[in-house]
Amino acid sequence: MDLEILVPFRVFARKDLVSRIVAETPNGFYGFLPNRLDCIAPLVPGILMYETRDDGETYIAVDQGVMVKTGPKVVISVRHALGGFELGQLQEAVEHDFLNLDERERTLRSSLAKLESSFIRRYAEFHHE
């Protein structure tokens, strides 16, 4: 398989001749082999593993995203990705960076929603005067 991992605004990794991929979805871990039927799978923050004959198993921490397999091509698009660390360090990065980022985004979205509703309420009051 030909694997391409995309993060916003750049290609994180591109590998040819990938023999298998293991990714985490909301329903658990799934393995993908070259002859698997085409599919789309949502990804959750976790560890992605792919294997090549030359490099062996490679582990990458990924944030949530999506994986699309069409024929021999697999494209994975995620918000963030980290590689080049030991497996234990990658798991810590997922727990610390990616899951905390989700909490910060929820807080930010909540704050923006309050700001928007306040703006709309004040606009409506101003418009009625």
C-alpha cells in the first residue's frame, strides 16, 4: 500500500510498500492489509502503526481525523501527528497534548458561543430601541 499522512498545511509522511496499518477508531483498533476492501474510517487520538519491509514497524501519535483506503492508496488526514519517539513517549504525548487540546477547544468553543449569544442579545436590544 502507499501511505500518505496529512496534517493541516503539509504532508507529515509518505511511505510506499506498506504491508499493514493498525489504526484506532471509535470502535477499537482495526488492521488494514493491502487486499482489504476500500473503506473510510474515523480516527480517534491514539497510536497509529504501519509496517514496511525496510523500516519495520513505525509508530506515530495522531490526533482525531479520518483514514481513506482506495485500492492500494491509503490517505490519513489528522489534526496533529508526532513521530520519531519511543512508543511510551508517544502514548504520553497523546494523553497530554491531544486529549488536553480537545478540552481547550471545548472551553474555547463554549466561550465563543457565550460571546456570540451576548452579542446577539445586545444587538436585539439595540435594534428595539
